[in-house]
Amino acid sequence: MHVYEIFDRLIGFPTVSRDGNIDLIRYIADYLSGAGIEAELYPHEDGDRASLFATVGPHKRGGVVLSGHTDVVPVEGQAWTSDPFRLVRRENRLFGRGSADMKGFIACAIEALVAARDLDLARPLHVAFSYDEEIGCVGVRPMLAELAAAGIRPEWVLIGEPTSMQVATGHKGKTGIRATCRGHAAHSALAPTGLNAIHLAADMLSGIREMQAGIERAGHRDPDYDVPYTTLHAGVIRGGTALNIVPDHCEMLFEIRNIAEDDPKPILDEFFDRAEGIVASKRNMFPEAEIRLDIFNEYPGLSTDETGDLTARAIGLSGQASRIKVAFGTEGGLFQEVLGTTAIVCGPGSMDQGHKPDEFVTIEQMEDCRSMLLRVTDTLRAE
């Protein structure tokens, strides 16, 4: 089957994170089995999603992992001009949800693995396809734990997120925090007799904005990023039931995206200090006053040696002349932490098209990716 037929099949599976990916993973496993390659599945306990790992060549240390995620973001509320779950070609562009982020790379990786089956490899070529990356690199973690226990130690991992085929050596880490604010309910006509939980969240948000201003003014800088400093961002606030009720509960979700020079722990410590400072003075009148902070997701940043041999090798294999760092996160830091392997991010398409209506990847980018993976495989052949 040609790579674009595989690509078409992958796009046809509506693997939005909330809905699971098991049908797509079973398709890939069956396709590889038909080519004589057995895949290991790492299913979620709910049974509706799984990660997949497969190998061609000698099962020993070293080699390369081609890694990607199979989940996609939702399409609701987006004005698509074609079916988002059908691969559509218009001129040199291929449209579909996940075409850039990142089923185009997965199709190329499947093709490369099957082609490598007939080669005399001295070192292994692996593929690792995970679930729920879009909601915090969730599915790759149990798979990596199993691979570590099995003694899998690849030399490096190529993560095919869309970089326009440029080699990326870094991205920021992320910490997601939930602030649960507890106040005291009252009739709004007697608002001062209650403690407004939304106001507690607003005070916390003001503190976050003050911290961000300080980071922008005097924090560390990494000029390789579009936003060259650590960012603090609040994305969701939920609270209140009616205008005439002082709300006793409010929830806010916010995040840290830190550059390598910034350890997120001191930032978290300041969050906790500020939360306690906001409610401490309220407890004489309202003993139940609280802002509870819980980390609900986190993943490490990626910081690969920019001048190292592997970076130079990856740049040569990509056919590009330079390296970059990317704003979005990947599983690269987890590969480094769990397997002790070096990670490079490089794949077809641009994140400028990802997560948008009429997401696309160009045929030229797909062909560049296929060529790169052929060169990667060639480095694993016996001399």
C-alpha cells in the first residue's frame, strides 16, 4: 500500500483525544502484521485507546525510534470547507484533521518501517505511536515505563511533530495547575456577609499576572523561542450559579510554560505562597476560606545539545541547514527522562496549520519526510 493510501486511512479515523484511538491502532497493528511485523500494544484500562510499539532489525540497544501521537484536536465550531476526516487534495496540499499534526509523519514512519523489514539492519528501527498527547502527553508514559523495564535503550528518537522539516532541539516544559477556590455563600443583596469565591480567583489571577510581568521584565531569556521567556497563562475560570448569589466555589485552570533556564518549582512555590496570602486574612470570619492548588498535568521541556554530534547528524539527514526551537510541547523530554535517549523534533507540515480549520500538509513536505526517513534507515544498515 502506498504511503498516501495509508495517510488517507489514518485521517479517516476520527481520533479526537476524548474519543480514543483504538480503531486506528488496530488498523496499524493489522497492517504491520500483514507485512510480517508484530506490534506490541499498550492499552488504556478503558479499552478505547492504546499506544503501539514495533521494531524491525535486531532487538538490542541503540537504533532509532520514530515517535508520534495519533490523537487529534476537535473540529466542532470550525468552518471546514471539506470533510475533516477525509484526506482531500487541492493542488499540492493535503487537507484533513491531523494532516500536519501529525498523521502525515505517522504514515511516513509506517512506510519506513515496512521498507526496513527487507534490509540488513545492524541496529533496530522502532516506531512508537501514542494516545492523548494533545491533553498532556498522557499515553506515552505507560509505554515508556514498559520499554524501560524491557531494557529498550535507543540511541535517539525522532519525533515527527510539524516543524516544516527543520530540526528542533528544544521546547518549553509545561505544568498545568487547578486552583479550587472556596468561599462562603450569601444573598448578593448582603454580599459583604459572604466570601465571593470568584473574587478569590480574581485575586489569584492578579497575582499570576504580576508574576508574569516580573518574568517579562527581569526573567531569563532564550532568543530561540518566539516568546523568549517563561509564560504564565490562565485559560479557564468556572464559578457561580446565579447573579443574586455570592458564589462559594470557583475553579481556575492555569499553566506554566518554562524555558530550560527556569525551574518551575520556585514558580509553583510562589503560587502556593500567594494563594495562602490571599485567604489567610479571610479565615477569622470565614474559616472555610481556601485556595487549593493541584497539579493535574506536567511534562518536561526538551533541551538537546545544540552543538552535539546528533544534532549535526539530524540536520544533515533532514536536508535543512539550521536548527530551531518550537513553542509547542512533545514527548521528547519524557523519552530523555525515562529511556535516557536523545530527542530531536522534525516532521512535515507547520503548526501554523495545526488545530485550525482546513489543516493541511504539502506534498513537498511529505516527500521531504519520506526522503529523510530513508536516510535515517540507511544509517542503521550493516556496513
